[in-house]
Amino acid sequence: MTLRGFEDVGDVEGETIRRHRAAAVWQARAVSTDAAGPAPEQVALALVTELGRKTGVSWLRYGVPPTSHAAWHLWFDDALYVLSGGAEQQLPGIEELPEPGRVEVTMRSKDNGGRLLTWVARATAVLPGDERWQPVTAALAADRLNVPDLATAPAGWARTSRVTRLEPTGELVEQPGALTDGAHLATPVPTPATTRGPLPRVLHRRVRRRPKLS
């Protein structure tokens, strides 16, 4: 019997010696271990983009001394946009940042709400005369809840509010697997809001047990 790729050359003590006919011998190609993976900046941008699209709230840390402020945001055109001032959310001091300003953005996990990533952003103002103003404000109006009039909202923001673009720089302060152990406690922001006063006096006896329905 002759196997494919071999030929019989004779029997020696009942065993057939076979010789390979192919002259070329297949050799495994070596796998290079020096192949360059994605750059750290690309990995950081991919993670920031994913969280920016999936979440709607972030914490912005800026100013001297740095203070943190919760803000709703919109991911658009490879950057994070926040709307503040006027009747919108208040971000004290963000308009006083230099151009461009440094802002640390902390994002939480969509699954459990825990702190997941903190990255550094380059903050710049989007002014009504900029080419980005119309598409950005249109996207903000579509994403903003309870807007009285989508058509006139950008004009009102141009008079009383500020649109800030937070562009990722590629620098990460915290990331999964390398979160700081600090509590991140912050002093509450001063506010005129107060807690409610004492409950009014009740003349009749309060029902402590839930009445039976049947």
C-alpha cells in the first residue's frame, strides 16, 4: 500500500520504509511578539467615547482650588458638551477658565453607577458665531428634557447661557483597575435651598397601623 505523498522503497523485516517525495518541507511561520498594539491615547479615547454615549451625567472638576460639579452632558462630534447658565444647570466658574481650560471629567458605570473613569478635557466655549454652534445647539435641544420650544431654545441660550466643549486630551487620571482609594468627599455648594420645617401639629390621633381593606 502506498500513502499519498510517499513511495515504497522496499521492505526491511516486514516493515515498509517510506520516503517523502516532496522536496519542500513546510515550516511554521514565526509569530512576532513585537507587533504594536493600539496606542494608549486611542484606548483612552475609545473608552471615553463609549461612556460619553451611554451616560448622561458626569462630574466636572475645575478651578482654583478645584471643585466638583455634577452636570448633564451630551456626547457629540467626538467631544462632551455641557450647557450652563441662565435657566439651565449652574456650573460656577466654568466661564472663567482660560482658553483652553483644564477640566477633569469623572464618569460612572452604566451598570452599577460606580466611579469608572476620570479623564482630562480641554475646555473651550462654543459661541453663537462659531460654525459648531448650530449643529451643537440643535443636538442639545433634542437631548434636553422639557424644552418649551425646540426652535427658539438656541436663541435663548445665546443670550443667557454658555455651551462648553470638553475635548478629550488622551490623559487619564483614573481608569478601570487603577482607581484611587480616596473618598472624593466635597464640601456642599452654597445654596439658598433649605430643608422643610417641623411637621404641623396633628389634633387627631394618627393611624399607626394600616387599616384592613376587607
